[in-house]
Amino acid sequence: MTRLDGGFINPGTLAGNRLKDSAEVLRAQLIQESAARYQIPWTAWRVWDALQTNLPGTSANDDLGLIGGTFGTNTPSIQTSDLKAAGATTRYARAQIELPPEYDDNATVTLRAHAGLKTTVADTTATIDFQLYEGNLEAGLGSDLIATSATTINSLTLADKDFVVTSTSLASGDVLDIRMVVAVNDGATGTAVIAVVGNVELLLDIRG
């Protein structure tokens, strides 16, 4: 039986479809799994320019709000406040996420948000965007690794919005510094215009 590195595995080391602990298979010898989902916990998102501070329960100033909902009825989400007739308004949140040990270094990374509006769409625009930086372990950063432009979420049907991450320098254990940017431009005076982010996750190519 041929190993991925060109060597051989003794069939006696296999029990059914499971490798024995003594098989000594390295992570690099495993088949790569594409786009494994890693959700970013809502509690990881913080006030972007005061990282020691939790997101408020109601969006205000330039901060998005963490809306807990009613347990057993609603799941948490990140939302803007009602921005009807507010003109061009931008709200933010920030998170630090570590790439897991099984991430295949330099392989594909996609940041996905599931987002839209509730009650009423904006009469002009509503978008979501991200900035993502790799920490350098010395309180510094490189360049923004997001390769996708701001994307419209101006719909009452929430949908996945994918942002490609330039991953040629990324490795397992790296800490990603991520800022979420939700921008709404509405000039009407009708019903509520509220942007909703129902989920944010990383899609990673992994081994193991």
C-alpha cells in the first residue's frame, strides 16, 4: 500500500478503515480537505478601536451591536441600529482569530459572512466588507489580505458573501486581525433599515 510520500504502509497496520496509533502517519501525508468550516464565535467580536471592550447590545456611534435575541427563539447576530434616513453610515466590529493546527500552510482561506437587511432595504446602498491582517508577533501587521471588494447586502433575503484571503504567507498558529465593515446609505423616512449579519466563518483547506 503506497503512502502519500511514496513509501509504503504495511497492511497489517490497518484495522478496518482506521489507522492504528502506531502507524506514524504525518499530518502532511493526509489528504487535504477543502473549505472546512470554522465559525467565528459572536463573543470574539469586540469594539474595533477599543479592543478591551465588548460590543454593545445596541449598535451606536460607529460600532456594530451584538444582539443576543431570546434564548429558544432567536440565535445571536450582529446588527446595525435602525439607519433609515441616516444617510451614509458605517459601523465596525473587530476580532482576533487563530488559524488552527490542521490548517494547511499557504492553502486557501475564505472569509464568509451571511448577511442582509431586515424590515426594509436601503434606498441607496448597503454593503459588507472586511479587512484582515496577519499579526507579526511584535504588535505589528503587514498589509490587508482581503482580495475582494465590498459586497452588497441590500436584500431582505440573507445570503452568503465570500471574501478571498491572500494566503501565501499564512500558516497554522497565525493570528488574524479582522475588521468587519457594514455600510448603509439610506435617505428615506419609512420603515426600519437594519443590516443583519447572521454568521461569519472561515473556510480553510486543512489536513487532519
